[in-house]
Amino acid sequence: MPPDPLTIARDLIRCPSVTPAEGGALAYLADLLQRAGFAVHRMTFSEPGTPDVENLYARIGSTSPHLMFAGHTDVVPPGEDSAWRHPPFAAEITSGMLYGRGAVDMKGGIACAVAAVLDHLATTGATPKGSTSFLITGDEESVAINGTVKLLRWAAERGERFDHCILAEPSNVETLGDMIKIGRRGSLNGTLIVTGHQAHVAYPHRGENPIRGLVQILAALMAEPLDAGNANFQPSNLEFTSVDVGNLTVNVIPGEARARFNIRYNDHHTQESLKALIERRAAEAGPVRHAFVWDASNADVFVTAPGPFTDLVAGAIAAVTGREPKLSTSGGTSDARFIKDYCPVVEFGLVGQTMHQVDERVPVADLEELTAIYRQILERYFA
């Protein structure tokens, strides 16, 4: 019997691996891959002020080409179990749907990749062509400090070299095969602080209301787009997400006003050039006493240029589904932002409509079809 992606997915979902807990998911994968002949490493990384995180790296083969499948077994909290029609870690199947936290994001995708690789190895014989590996982290849904970024560094230091990577994130929008993610916009958070002078509202000449200056700068920053986008990316976007004064009364002019914002930016910018642009536009808004505090960010922009590898993946998808996938850079960040420093990477997994939701679920048929797509990619890659 070929490896069954549904069985693997159910076994993984039943592991309560809410970030940063391992929950048994990596132990399960380690056992499965070791029995198939993989050299498996379980690595725990630490950082002051953050929880320790367990990770897994497994490889079979010692030559090129080297295709890596990457992903994460950690999941977001399910919330109140009573809100779920099917318990979040029971992996129940109803009407052809597999329910559970991580079914889509992304234990289902990992299960399909493992099933496809094991089937490929069983078909091609004991000695694989090239190398195949799995790089699985346990903190993608959190701060992403003790996971993929450190596991990649560890692998590189021991001489591991990757030629290409498929990240099994839920990349599809409506139907399996409709989209491949070839890049992501970067993400940068900041806080605008405007300083005034506190005073009684009945004596406004004795104070300086920072809200006036804050509104002035907000208007200036939102007046013009940051760029027009390009062939690979939609335009960069700045969104203010909160405005805070902290004033507990109505008869005091506040001394300070703050506004938090997030920018999703394309490859027209680096983080430093983007900060300089925002600070210059704020300064040009007028004589307002202000400052910016920028959060540290490891969410840089990247793009994998369309070419032979993206053509191979798209061709495998079309062969199985009959659909021509769109190459996209939309959406939020992922661990591909770290992988791109080591090899070209694309994201292709399940349909992401229910990820992070109550009653997260995936059609069983999609698990079977995604496994067939990964199997087709392996055949073409190692042909």
C-alpha cells in the first residue's frame, strides 16, 4: 500500500502542537522518516526572552540535485473547544472533510509531502537520485526566532546545500492548483509619536495639542502611494492600525499622541530606504515635534524569479489538475523569507480558506490530489 496522506494528516492533527509546544508531531515525523531511511536530526534552539523551540531536519541521499520540502507543525490556539463542531485535535472526518487545527495550515500539506516522497522512494528503489530533505519548524506561528532561521543556519554550518525548496504553505485561494506563491512583500511595523504640551482645555494658549500634529502627519503619509508596484508585486501599502492618546479625562490637552502602523512593501524598497521615505514625508508635513520608533523586523521582501523551477512546479500542477496556476506574491509573510537566502523557494500547498478559523478543515480529495502533485514534481525534478 502506498503511504496514505490522510492517515499521516490525522496522526499529526492529533498532536496538540500549539506554538511553542512540540506536542508529539515532530516525534511522529522523526519515527516515520527514520523508518524510511532518512537521517533525522531533532534540534532545539533558544533565545533569551523566548521559549525553546524544537525543530526537525531529515535528509535522504547525498548528491545533487537536492530538493527540500519545508513547513511547520506548530499551530495557532484553537480558542474555545466548545465553538468547534468537531474537536480541534480529534481529526474527525465528516462528509469527505477532515476537521482539525492544522488541517490546512499546515499539517495537511506536510502529510502530502511526506506521503509523496515516501511513495517516490519506494517506486524508484533504495538508492534515490539526488537528495530529498524535510526542514520542519515549531515556531512559524509565533515570533519565528528559534525555528527555520536557526535551523537553516545550523544546516549550512554542517555543509548542507539546497538547490530548491517547496514550502507547503496553503497557497491556493479558491481551488487546489490556482496559485503558486513565488514571493512575499516585506512587513515593517512602526510607531509615530507626536509631542505636545499638556494644559487645561480652558486655556489652550498654554498648551500644544499633539493630536493636531498627529492628524497633520497622518494625512501627509496617506496622501500619496508609496509606489505603483511592478510586474511581480502589488503596490506597497501603509495602514495605521491604532491611534492612542491615553487621556482619561476631557478637560486636559494631552501631552503626547501615538499612532501605530504597518507597511507591507515590495522590492522597490529596503527597510532602510522605506524608513527614510516615511520620515522625510513626515518632516515635510510641517513643523510638528515628532519621532518614529521602528520595530525590529525579519520579514524582508523577496521574489523567486519565474524560470525553469517555477515552470516545473506549474507543469506538475497542470498535469494533475488541468489548471494553470497564477504566480503570485500576495498575502502575508512566511518562513520562505528565510529560505530564500539559501535557495530558490516557492510556496504551494492546500487551499487556505479555513486556516486559523474555528472548524478548520480540508477536503480529503484535496489531500490526495496535492500528494499526486508533489509526486509529479518529484518525478520531473529527478528525471
